[in-house]
Amino acid sequence: MNNVKARANLKVIWENNLPLDKIKWYKKSLNEFSLPKRFHPKIKSYWTKHSEKNPKDYDGKLLFLNNYKIKNNVLLLDVGYIRFSTVIFMVKNHLRIEQGIGMLGTQCLVFSPCKQYILIGERPLTQKYYPGATIIPGGMLEINDLDKEPRKALLREIYEEVPLPLNSDAYLKALLVGWNGVSVTFLLCTSVSPSYNFNPFESISGEKSEWENNLRWISLEKLREFPSNYLLDGLIYFKSKIKKSL
């Protein structure tokens, strides 16, 4: 078992079952979220040390959700960007977002064809960002994702990480303000194609180096009893739903 510590409660700011083609960009301000100037030297110093220990990380421009609104059953997104160095500095120092909502990330519930299992993985204990956490496939959206329709942007990381044939239909289930107080998670759901030869004991070699082991299937029944302090945002939310329904 991993060693993730319990964190603050997750905040749900929107929930429904919205097709991804009902999500649109409506403001691409490209304004940067940044901390007050007094933090800038500290961020630079922290990033220098972080880069020495994590040479593969780069200070990319990640999408930042300023605001959103619903109009005619369409979710409209107002976005800017935030530097990765700012994100990790804020997480390390337990700083919260004061203006806007947070760094835009995506997590996806990938169901088996029978809908009784979902795909999960674990982060290595060597990771700086939530070591040992049990998570579902996902990642951070970058500024280049604005060149795509939101549907393609939100699913990009999922297709990169999950080497399985997925159904073309996918939905947005919820917007969650993350435990770190810096990110907002777009929780998606989709399922593996019915033609896939599903085996609940199969170990799946994901294409992401941050998995501790391979991806694997867990039944909804087992997930219901899984300790919540070992889970990240999307699984916490989904577990709360299945505890009520099973």
C-alpha cells in the first residue's frame, strides 16, 4: 500500500453528464496567473533546485481556468495560463488560488465494456507531486491545447496514456477543485469498446513513465471499500457516488 497522506476535502463546483462537444472556449485571454512580485525570487530559486533534481521537467505554460459559464446547455471556458514553476511552488508552500479557479487538468474514468470495472494506476513514491497516490489516467492541459477543440484537448492525455480501444463517446461528469488548492479537474468518463477482449486481471502497459506499475482494473465493489486517503480527486468523487448507489 502507498503512503499518501490524507488531505482537505474535495470541492465540487459543477456536476452533470455533458457530452464533450458541448464544451467551448469563449475567452482565450492568455493572461498569466502569477503570484505577487515578492514571491518571484523564491519561485526562481525553488525552480532551480527542482530542475536539478528533475531535469525532465520544464517550465511550461499550463492552461488556467479563470471562469466558466453555462449557456444553452454549453459549457463556456474562460482561460489563461500559469507557469509550471508557479504551480509546484504553490503546492509545496500550501498557497491557494485567490483569483480564478485553478490550473486546468483532466482525469478520466475509463470503464470496462461491462461497466463494472475502471482503470487505475499508482504514482511512484519518488514523484514530487502526490507520491504513491492511486489515480485514473489524466494530465495537465498546456497552452498549445487551445489550438484544438476542447474535446480533443481534454482527451489528448487519455489517448496518450491508455493503449486500449476507447468508445468515441465521452462525457464530462464534474468540475472539481483539487485537493492541492491550485488545480481544477475536469472529470471525464468513457469506456472501452465492446469488441475489446476484456480480462479483469489484465495488467496494461500504459505509455506514461510516472506509473509505479502498469495500469490495472479494479471493480466498483472493491473501489467502494478502498481507503479514500490513498486516492486523488476524480476517484474520491466517483467513490462517493458509487457508495450511494451500490
